[in-house]
Amino acid sequence: MTTTAANDRIIALAGGVGGAKLADGLSHLLGDKLTVVVNTGDDFEHLGFHISPDLDTVTYTLGGVANSQQGWGLEGETWRFMEQLARLGGPAWFKLGDRDLATHAYRTNRLREGATLTEVTAELSAALGVTSRLLPMSDDAVRTVIHSGGRSIAFQEYFVRLACGVPVDRIAFAGAAAAQLNPAIGALPRPAAVIICPSNPYLSIDPILAVPGARDWLKGLGVPIVVVSPIVGGAAIKGPAAKIMQELDAPVSALGVAAHYQGLADGIVIDSCDEALAPEIAALGIAVHVVPTVMRSKADRVELAGSCLAFARTLPRTPGAEAAPASTK
Ligand code: FO1
């Protein structure tokens, strides 16, 4: 990890696998100067456990123990529990690895003891050696619901059981209106910039923004907000983002991503192959930075993270905001 100046705090927003990769690069550069606000709209109760897939993906990735092939779950996992569960005729569609199960049991037990999700997340991430701070968007239950052909489908049913195989008409965030933004988020010192990681805008970032006060908090920071496009060359790096954009009649491109964040993002990082879109995006009032964004290696994550921080430093901030981050190189 590279040493940074005292005011080099950065806040990142992240959801699943793609977001976790950039958060990992940022964490490598910033360590405890980074706070990652994580989507909990994917959380659900399953087999009596409270499962927080995105919190676990970010924790495992920053802890260096994530399964590199699938992106979620643990490296070197075994599946004896699932084998036995299937033999018993239990619900085997959502795969819980033997060691991953310990995370869910630990979290569920601590929540039953009265700990908040924020407290449990801090305990789990500390145990796995994560130096950056991870904060669930809310300690209250917010649940992403997919509306498709007159049906309401719970998020993991849609994502895993149905393999995103039904068309999305609308996405809702049950419980969001009554949820409180994690108080630890409002108490964060003003950062130098906010980075919205290349997570699915509709499934991973929108749930965070749906928590009352989240948008106002972000805008009120008065610092550059930079989003990294998860759409590269008209396709999603991973997951159903492109399919959902098509189904919701949004242009499946970095331009569509920029339009989605218009009014919130000050800058967008797009892939070199999308350079031709830069003038149209700039016309939306969003500054554009063009670099390779596909993260195949740890070095790619760190490179893109450094690039995002450098880009953020070029963007104007509200007078009175703290100084831009010093170089992390
Ligand atoms: N994703 C799958 O595609 N299939 C699974 O069986 C599955 C199990 C699973 C267990 C724990 C966990 O933390 C994540 C898991 N995921 C699985 C990933 C998860 O459904 C998605 O990555 C996110 O919710 C979307 O960001």
C-alpha cells in the first residue's frame, strides 16, 4: 500500500463483483483512507441465515480470499454442506460453501444478539484483514424486487434461481422509504472525492441511492463524484446490466450509463474502446476520462483506481471542500 496525505479520504459506492474489483484497487492505494458504502438490496434470509452477498463479495475481495473464478464466495471452497442439503431435498439452488457458511452463521448469530449489520460487517472485515472501512448502506432491511410480467420476484430468486432469465419491467426497493441511511455514513468526514464503482447501476447502485437522504448526502459533500462505466463496448463485463438496460429501453452503452447518473456524477471513466462516445457524454455536462477499464489482474485494479483518483483531482469541487487528494503514485 502506498502512503497518502492525511486528507486523502475517498468514499466508494459498490455492489457485486465488478465494483469489488475496483474497491480492491482503491483499498490497495488508500488502505484506511477508503470507505466503501455497499449495497444490501441483495440481502435475504435463506435457511435461517441472514445473507449479505455484496458485503461478503467486497469483504472477501478486499481480504484477498475471494473465489477468482466466480467472483463471489471463497477461494478453495468445498461443498459438503450443499451435497448433504441436496440429498435431504433442501433448497440447493443457492450455493453456500462450507467455509462461506461460517460467515452467514456468524452474522446471523451476532444480529440475533442485537449487533447491527454495520457492527457485524466491521467484525468480519477486521477478521479477514481488510484495512478499508466497509459500511452497509443501511442497517434497516431494503430488498430489491424485480417486477416482471405482473410478478414480483425477490432479488436472489431472479438473479440466481431464474438466472436473470425473465424480462425486467421495473425494479423496486422494498423497505427503502422507511429505511435510515447508515448513521455512520452521514458521520464520515468529507472525502476528497466519491467513486461509484463499475457495479450494475440498476441493481447495485440504485438501491443505495434509494435510501432516503443518500443522494442529498452525496451532493452535499461538494466533492467530485466519478462513476466508472460497467458497460464496455456495448456489453456488460459481467452480469445482467446490458440485458436490463435493453429491457428498460436505455441505450446499452457508456452513454446510457452516463445518462443514468446525470445530475449526480461530475465525471465518468469510460473504456478506451468507447472513446467515440466522449463528445455525446460531455454534452450531458459530465466530464469524460478514457482509459482501459477491464480489470483482469490485481495490477489492472490498482491502475484503474489510480486513474480514477487522478481524474477526480482534475474536477472542480465546491469552495470550502478539503484539498484534492495528493498523488497516490
Ligand atoms: N451467485 C450465483 O450465481 N449462484 C449462487 O449459488 C450464489 C451463491 C452465493 C452465496 C453467497 C454469496 O455471498 C453470494 C452468492 N452468489 C451466488 C452471488 C450473488 O447472488 C450475486 O453476486 C449478488 O447478489 C449480485 O451482486
